[in-house]
Amino acid sequence: MFSYRHGFHAGNHADVLKHMVLKQIIDYYNQKDVPYWFIDLHAGAGLYDLGGQWAQKKSEFADGIGKIWKTTKCPPAVRDYLDVIKELNPDGELRIYPGSPWITLEHCREIDKLRLFEMHPTEADVLRKNLEQRGARTLKQTTLFASDGFAGLKAHVPPPSRRAIVLIDPSYEDKKDYRRVVDTVKDAMQRFPTGCYAVWYPLVQRREAIELPRQLEKLGAKTWLNATITVHRASPDGLGLHGSGMFVINPPWTLAASMKEALPWLSNQLGQDDRAGFTVENKTD
């Protein structure tokens, strides 16, 4: 159960897509004075040392954030994302990569709240220590649960302000995660139909992964967006991650346009062969 450590994958092409989308959602939610909750069902450790043993084992960041780190011309959504990373590496050397909780903490308001779930005991302990180092404000607005986010979401929707961003990005090492994602979103939408549910999923040679976005479409949301990026052809043996997707229910109305502008550029920069590409599908009310 606890074999997955996100540090192996921090800053890879999947993180680039996920965190670029997340930053756009946060910026949109910040425009309204009403507070919101950020609920992260698989929070990880919060911060990752790209020079550490986990990240260096495969150096996946080199084919992700590492490829675009030095760019000077890019679409606005990519620039917004890169600015987040550069704020944490002010000397211009790419050493630290933020996870979703950290990106949110760096850019939400004091009135907003975070509810973070992390089952891996080591990851949860590191996240707790990282949060403590941020100080009193962070500890006041953040609650960490060292427990199952799928099960824990029920008690947190709808939030008091009836505004929330829910991020769901399990490892999918257990193929049951695909079913749990659909069931969790379905239940949450019944309790809180206006919440923003952002689901990251892998592009792999597995039936469950291929069917997941179609199953999410069938949940009946009035609006959704499905954005994918492919960086190389699928491996003949069916192993490995050749891309990833973000399926967002009740997305900001601005998100589709920003992704249609950003993803052609991003797939060109991160692509490794002639199968690199992107898709943007969306349903509007």
C-alpha cells in the first residue's frame, strides 16, 4: 500500500500539466472575495528536493520542468506556472519543486482553508514538518489528516462557504483507484454539485485508464474540461507513463481557452518523439 513515493516523480511532465491547471483554478477562485477550501485527497510531502535520492533515482524532472525552466517566451498559463517554481528557487537554480499543497499555500488568501489528506506515514510526517516551518498562519488555515482521502472527503463537502477546489490524484498503482475516483466524485457531486473537482489521471496502456474520462463525463456535470498531454508513443510492453490528463468538473470558464493556448506549446517542448500531442475537450452549460 505504501510503496508509492511522489518524490520519484516530482516535477515530471505529469506534474507540469497538473500544477499548471491547478494554478489557473486557484487564480480564478481568488478573484471572488468569498473564501474557499482546497481539499487535497493525496497531498504528498508538500515540497521536494530535486537533488535528493528520490528525485535523482530517475531524474524524471529533467524531462518535465527541467525542459522549460529557462524559457523566456511561453503562453500565459505556462508563465503563471513557471513563476510559482521560480519563486521557490530565487537564485535561478532548480532545486526545489512544490507539490499541490505548497502551490496553494503560496497563492491562496488568508481567508481560505486547506484540508490535506495523506495516507503514507512518512509523507504525512514530512508534510506536517514542512507546514510547521511555514509558521502560525499556515497552521491556522491548514488541517492535515493522515488518513484515506477518498473516505475523508465526505465529511468536508459542502464547506461552509460552499466554494471548494477538490484535487484527486492517486498513484493508480492499485487499479481499484480508478473505480474509487469515479465513486468518490459521484458521491461528492450529490452532496456538493457546484464544487470544482480536478482529477489527474495517467495515460497508460490499461483499460481502466482509458475508460476513466468517459466515466467521469457520464456523471452528469453541467460543465467539464478534459485536457491531456502525450509526450511519447506508448511502450510496446504496455508499461510506463506516456502522458497524463486533467479532468475538471465545474472548471473556471476561462480554463478551456488558456489550455488551448498553452498545450500546443507545452507538448512541443516536452515531446520526445512524433507521437507527442495534446487534446482539449470541454462541455459548456
